[in-house]
Amino acid sequence: MTQVSDLLAALGVPASASQGGRMQLRSPIDGAPTGAIQPASEADMLAAIGRAKQAFEIWRDVPAPRRGELIRQFGDLLRQHKTELAQLVAIEAGKVSSEGLGEVQEMIDICDFAVGLSRQLHGLTIASERPGHRMMEQWLPLGVVGIISAFNFPVAVWAWNASLAIVCGNACIWKPSEKTPLTALATQALFEQALQGFEGAPAHLSQLLNGGAELGRALALDPRVALLSATGSTRMGRAVGPLVAARFGRCLLELGGNNAIIVAPSADLELAVRGILFGAYGTAGQRCTTTRRVIIHESIHDELLARLDRIRASLSIGNPLDPATLVGPLIDRAAFDAMQTALVNASEQGGSVSGGERALAQRYPEAWYAVPALVRMPAQTVVVKTETFAPILYALKYRHLDEAIALHNDVPQGLSSAIFTNDLREAERFMSASGSDCGIANVNIGTSGAEIGGAFGGEKETGGGRESGSDAWRNYMRRSTNTVNYSGALPLAQGVKFL
Ligand code: UN1
């Protein structure tokens, strides 16, 4: 695909990095070859960890605002190359153009956040019980940070992690999804451009290793990796989490979601319809924040579903590079097959399915487009409790808010959630201790499309990690508690006497 080689060249990736390797790559848009990269080996990973450790030992002593300056320069390069990188995201991950641009914008936003943070890495001072003593808490660089990222946000989620990790004084190693190595190569090339000639920054501050699950496993097993931040399926989290825990390493997991929207009788239905449709069918249902369930009050259930279904059937499905397209392809055939299996299961479990069939098969025989599906379910059955990474929205009915919240929380995942209501008491209840059990609980906006300023992540099988904004930076640092005695005596705490 010449377009891909042009984009890669514009982003600074040498042709040799994306051609002639053993891993054949294809675009989900049409199945056309996009390149062939050479995967790294486990031995390569071990060597990379060694280099990262050396880079960390230099970088940790560079003042944090200076570290922020590197990220500022990287953010500038992202701004300059936003269009090319966004197009590459569209070609490799199948995102529609505006979402590809949004993904790069999310990288720029987190860089800005990290730059500000680089002057705000603050601890506490704490009152000491002893005279002439000061107690304080410092946050210090942690070490080597491993980052495993997923195909659906091939570059933004890496940027959440890497920009914070780097201003916090760490060195990073990136193992991207096997489905999106080219966007990773391009991002790495931009980062290296920022690094080149940046005084005081060591080589190998951020390394990229493309390849399979064995590379993630090597990161999980190696005690030189202080933190492993992994985004992807719950299955992946189950594979790496225990390995890191067994060596008492730190893990930051951002795994599957099964996000729901409750629509209450007082809801503004115009807003609800838009929020639900973007949440369920945007990114072809392939976000961890995708709306997978809608729980509708019985008084508006039929009316709302009729509206949703009408628009669902008319959403433009097609080539994501065409600006008119709203729903692009699924990432691959396995994703399409998983969607079909879920729909068969849903029917067997009493659901009534609209849509879900293959689309554009004639035009793109080697690609996997699907009509978004809406499934009316009589109950929250097994299939509804399972995350299927595809545009399927299950609809359930409720009578009382308690029942809606119980249904809402009765799934193994706990990432994002929302309620559409104009009733203040319902909104507050939803966000309260006995409301949504998710990491993200919204009112009158959908479940997906979070801004970077808030902490991002969720509970239960979502893994418990928090990335991106708020105080998520603390994941990338170690806490040191310091007590300083500036008196001429040595009183012991708790009134203990000795010598
Ligand atoms: C993901 O799908 O892994 O909130 C991340 C959102 C995006 C990030 C999604 N800002 O939908």
C-alpha cells in the first residue's frame, strides 16, 4: 500500500522497519497488505530491559521540569504530524477519520497534562509528634515501566502511560498489539526525533519491541521491570497480572468493560439517543468504554428502542477514510466471528436481534464489516454479562431505580457507566456508594470518550488500575517517607525510652 509507505516515510520510519519481515500485516479496511515487520525475540526483550535500566539510572536525576520539556517537544511533533499519524491509525486500526484525529489529540492532551505535572510532582508535609522534627513524603522515580497496549487505541493509551512515566523519571518499554505495529513504529520515530539532541536525555529512554505475547510475558516475569501497565482483554490481564504479583512487582491493569447506560423516565431522549448510539456503535463497538447494555425504564422503553433502532439501521458503514463513514470495519475475522457467536447465543437466550449481519462483503471480501446490532433481551443472561468486542447493544427493561442499579452492577466488569436523567436524586444516587460500582459514572453523557484530565480505569475484572489524569501519576513513582530531626535531642516516637 503506497499510502502507508508514504505516511510512514513522512513520520520518519525507514522503509526497512516495515518491510521484508516475517509478520505480514493487513489493513482491516480492505485486507490489503500494509507491510511485514520482523518481530523481536525474548532475548531482544531481555537486552532492552537492561538498556532501559541504564537509561533510568541517568534520567531519574534529571530535574522533573526538564523531563517535562522533552514531553513538550514530543507533543509539538505530534501536533505537526497529527494528520499523518491519524491516517495511519485509521488504516491500521480501522477507525473513522474523526476518531483517528481524536486519538492523536488525546496524545497531545496527555502530553500537555504531563508537562504541567512535571512542575507539580508533589508530596505532603506531615505534623511530627516529636519536637524539632519534620516529616514529609516524597515521590521519586520508580524504574523501568513496561507498557502493553491494545489495537483499539494503538497510540493514545501508550501516550497516557509513557508521557507520565517519563516526566516521573522512568524509562519505558512498549509492547504494542500485534495488530497495530506500524502506528507504534511511527510514534516511536516521533519520540526518537524529540529525544535526538535533547541534552541530558539518555538513549533508550523509550524503546519499542513489536512481537507476540511472549514479549509481554518476558516483561511480566522480569524483576527489573518495576511497573507493568497492561491494557487489553481480561484474558490478557489474567495471564500477566499473577506473574507480576508473584515477584511483588507493580501492575496497572486496564481490562475489559461491560458498560451500561440507564435511561430514566425524566431523561432528555434526544441526548440519550445520541449518547447511546455513539457509545454503542462508535469505533465499531471496539472501545473498552463501549456501551454494551442499555437499561431503559418501562415507560419509555418501546419508544426509545424504536428510535435507536431506526437510526442504528441507517448508520453509514464503510471505509473509515471516507469522511461520511460513521462505522468502520471490525479489526479482523476473529472479531466478526465472535460477534456472530454472541448473536447466536443471544437468540438462544431469548433475545430478539436486529442487524448484526456482514456488510460490504462484495466490495471488501477480505475485510469484516458488520451492521451494528440491537438485541432486546428478556433478562441479563450469560451473553449479556460477557464482553464481546463488537457493535452489539443489549437492551433491558426496568421498573424501579433499585432494580436498574442492581442489573447494572450484576456483571463481572466495572469500567464505565452512565445514567440519563433530569432527576437530581436519581443522578446523585447513581454516583453514590450504593450506585454504579464502576470506575467511571457519568450523568447525561455516554460511557465512552472520557477526557484525559480524570483518572481512567475500573473495578472488578477491569483490573482496578487508574491511568491518565488526576493523581494517576503516582502509579509511576515510589513513595518515600522522610523524617528529619533538626533538634539537638533524639526523642523516640511513641514515648519509648532507650539509652
Ligand atoms: C480504551 O478503549 O482502551 O474514554 C480507551 C474513551 C477513550 C479511551 C478508551 N478516551 O473512550
